[in-house]
Amino acid sequence: MATTKAPKAPKPSKAPDSPVFGYADVQAILRGAGGTDTGAPGAFWELPLPQFLALSVMGVTLIEPEAGGSCCGNGGMGGSVSDRGARSGLVRGLRGQSPFDGTQFPRLPWGGSAVTTADIDRIESWIDEGCPGALLDTLAIAGDVSVPGETRVEVTGLAGPVFAPTSDPGAYAYAKGELRQRMDVDAMSEPQKERLRCAFRELYNLNKWVGDKRSYNNLALIHQNHCQHGWERFLPWHRVYLYEFEQALQDHCPDVTMPWWDFPAPRYNPEDPSKGAILPEAFKAFLTEASLRTLAGQGFPIKKLQPLVQVHYATLSKFLAAVNAAIGDKYTKGTYRERLIDALLEANSLWYPLRYSGEFGSGTINSVIHYHYPRQEDIDEIMSLRTFRDFGGGSLYVDSFGFLDQNPHNTMHIWTGGINPAFETKAPLDRNRAVQVAGRKFHQREDLYSEPQYGDMFSNLTASYDPIFWPVHANIDRLWHNWQQEHPDALPADLDSPLTPWSYATRDTLDMHRFGYEYVRGGSMIPVGLTNPVGRFVSAPLPVSNAVHKGFRSAEVRLHRVPQLPRSCFIRVFLNTPDADASTPLTSEGYAGYAAVFGHGECYGGPGHCELPPAENRKFDRRERSMNTPRNHRIDVTRCVKKLLATGAKTLTVSLVVIGASYEEDRELLRLDGVSLNFLD
């Protein structure tokens, strides 16, 4: 671009105080630093925002584009949404990092003064938050105004912004170091489901390299060769296996977690499961518009297939029956059948053709296999057991097969595996002889086109090749965790026994949180940002799904990454009371609880004493975390939530009112990185 000279400001400019740090703030910081070098790119900060976002300087992109190339947000380069700012050329240039470290180019801004570390951090956060463009105070004057972007979606009058939830709660929270949340699969949003599909595809893509231990086939092979059942290692071993597999997914999609399947939920109709949902929707087969475009080039009459788009089918046989009814059985056989399987796998990598869930011929799982689908009373009975020997299995000295290992665990393997309707319906004498292992090319297309008599989940030897294996075992792990809360001293035998093929011992698995995750029914994450104090926080209406509505045990509002505040305060939480303020009585129907924050007070230290510490210690810094490390505050809002939902509320709005000195509202105090509403099991 043409070189222009930027006028020197009389003194360094500080971004104006505002509830939203926007492009005008970035411009003010860069304008204050200035730059008059004739070899410089000129006053690029004076460009309109669209041109600024697209600008390159000496071949280096100033603002890293939004993640592309992978729906996981890493662009195939190992990065994530949360480090977009750090990877941007502008931030690297202002910090004097390569190539702006003098080896190729001098530090930005050329010809001007260095930007302070605090201001660079603000610019980096602005990029991470999606580069919001306008200042809130300039918009509020206009009355009702919509603000584009993910984090602030609405401004009404002078009351302040309405903070909107991100479409993928984990993508925000996990970047900040909180526990990752494994969600009820039926409460997941569509973006979360698609990110999970993306992660599975990445593992499948590695199957072409037979020796790559990261491939899906080799990860599944661990279960075939090492799985533990029928004794005390069953639960600890599978907890590690889930964790190791989840780590493999996160190598490709850092924010993905493994959801869990609540088998006895009402939608699965446990009393007569063949008339229920059969499987979670995320794991069913469906066609998309893109599927039709592909099939059109392969001789299918796609206009007649149009009604099948986005209709979910639990099994391949049910889908083929729908195709037969729409266009005839010619298209359900031979190469046509294979092309349909290709289309379904492309649309949903969580679907698996060698799965005949709930299909037992003219009989039921009870009459053919003599298992019954797990009901809530079955789960309740197991959760009431008192010893680990009964619950999870006993050692050689108190030999016992754990009840959890039998039903629901064994039952769900049988239910999801099922029997191919094309064969005579009969139960195998030996489950592990029900499937073929030798000679198979797992997760290669020729294998997925095959028509075995039993689904892969039917046998321990092949179960983990079916993606449904993982949410089944996530729920088993969740049930163990819930049981541990009631029986913290009930431990498996032989705590030092190794869990092959890894180096973990049984005692390493006892605290689930050491592996960095928690189980939730669902929830919403609302990004805020630490840049400026929150004058008043009001969220957009947060939806409460049916899966959450009918099953949660408790509800929490969490204030994420609250730094050391300069003054003490109370933070009151109101639900569905968006106009709450200091005068709103605590007897209000929407009052949900409060957090008491002990402020810093007068500082007795020298320069830097009160600054926020780095997010991560230096490599060999083994000291404990700093007293100034931002912390999370949790407010139990269960009573208020249940009361509001009982009166018919379908959404919940979270409002925060900060009460400072003299019990008056303080709008210049609270800073926090985000707010979340969580439904716990």
C-alpha cells in the first residue's frame, strides 16, 4: 500500500474507558504511538475496519483471519480460536517478535514509540473476541441498536449491553483453564455436534497410515487387546481409556469433549425402548443438501429424495426402507447402496453402518437376548450400593462382577449392537464369537459396506470401532463419579495395579477432576472480557433444553476469572429480572443468590505488586499460583431456577448487580472474563 505519514500525537493516547473495547480504542493506542518512518506502511490504523482486517505488511497478515480449513478452528496448524490474537502479525510486531525482532523488520510501529505491554494485551484480547468495531457509548445514544458480533448482540437505550452466549460454551471456557465440560449428548448445540464430528473425521483420516498410533483404528485396537471387565479394574481402566481418546480428539479440536448418553431418559422410553428414540440424534444417519448434490451425479433421482433431508434414522435398515419407499429398491442394493453409505458417512461421522441398534427381528432385547433396557429404577438401585465390590467389581480375594458392569453396561452394548434384520434372528452362544475380527479392515470403506449378522458393539473385541461406544462409556464413568461423591471411602482393591498399556495405576484414576473434566447436563457461556469494568451485566435469554429441564440436580451461575478487585463488594444474581438494581428487594421472585468478594484495599507493595500474573508459569517456575491469579466464583441458584421453570419459563436471563460501599450499586468495580449458567447432574 502507499506510504503515508502519521501525525505525532502530543502525548501517548490511552483507549477511552468504555464497556466495550473496540476498533476506535485500537486506533487510539496506535495513533498515540505514532510512526513517521518513510519506509513504514504508513498510518495503517487510520484505515476503515474492513481494510484494516485485510491488511498485510511486507507479506505478514496483520490480523489473523478467523479460523478456517477445519471446523475445529485450528486451520490445520495446531492453533485455536483463543490464540488468534497472539498469532496476528500486529501483536507480534508490537511485541517485537519474529519477524519484527530486527532479523527482518524492526518492531512496530515503525518510526514511533513502543506500545505498552498492557495496551498490547488489550489489542490481543480485542482480536480474540472477534475484533468488535464500534464503541458502545456511541451506539447507545441512538436508542435500540443491534451490535453485530458474537459477544454483544443488543443495546437498548442507555442501560448498557445485553451479553449473548457463545454458540459453543467450551470454546470459551477451556481456553481459560477451567475444567472441560462433558455434556449430556441430547443437550448439545449443533455447533458442538459438528465440532465433535470434525474431530472424529480427523482421527479416521489417519487410518490410511497403519502404524500411526493416533489413528482411530489403533485407538480402538487398545480396547480389543487390553479391555478390563468383570473385576475392580473395569471402571478405572475405562476412565483412562476415555481420557486418552478424548486427548486424541483434542489434538485436532482442542475444545471438543466426549458427551455422555443418559440411557434411561424419558425420550428413550425405557419401558418399551423400541418405541423410543433408540439412539441420540447426534449419532443417527441423515442426508444433507450437500448429500443430494453428490448423489445427483451418481444417478439418483434426488427430487424424490428431498423429503429425506435432515430426517434422522437410527439404523441403516430404517434409512434404506425410507429410500425404497421414495425411489424404489433398485437404489438400496449393490453400488447404489454403497454410494448411500458414503453420503451418510460424509454427512455424519458419528453414524456407523455396522450398528443395528434396537433391532432384534420380530422379538425384543428381552425376548431374544434376555437383557432388559436399563430403567431409572435400575440405575437408582445400583447407585444405592455401598461397596465398590458390589458397584464396580471385586478383586481376586473378594471375587465379584460389579453390578454396573452388567446392566446398564452390558445391556447397552447389546442394545446398540443389535442383530442385522437381513439374518435369521437368534442370539449367539458367545458374544465374542458373534463378530468377525480376523481379516477385517476396520474403518476402511470395504468393511463398512459389509453386512455382518451382529453389530460391532455386540462384542468387546469390536465395540470401540463404533463411535457410540464412547458416549456409552462416558455415562458409565459419570455414574461412577456420582457414586463416588456419596461413597468417597469406597475404593477398588489393588490401588497400585497398573492399567496397561499405559503407565497409570488404579489410584491415579480416583479423582476424575485430575483429568481436567466435569459432567454437566448443559449450560451457557457468556463471554465478557477483562478489559474494562462491567457497568451492569444482563445476559440475553438463555434457552433451557428439555434434556436439562427434566434431569438436573443443581444449577450454578459462575463468574469466570475474576481478578483481585480493588474494593470489597457483594455480587447479587437475579434470574429473569433484567431491570434489577440495588433497590430490587431480595424477596423478589428472581433473586437467586450472591457472592461476597473480599477486595484488595490499599496496596502496600511496589510497582507490579498488584498486576495479574501470567496465565502460565515459566517452564521451570515451580512456585504455587500467585495470590493475584483470577479466580472463579460460584453461586448456587438451584432453588430459583427450579421455581422459575416450574412456572413455565423456557429461558433464563442472568443479571448481576454489584453492591459496594453504603449498599449502593457500584458500576466501576467488577471485572470478569465471562459468566456461565451450568446445570449439574
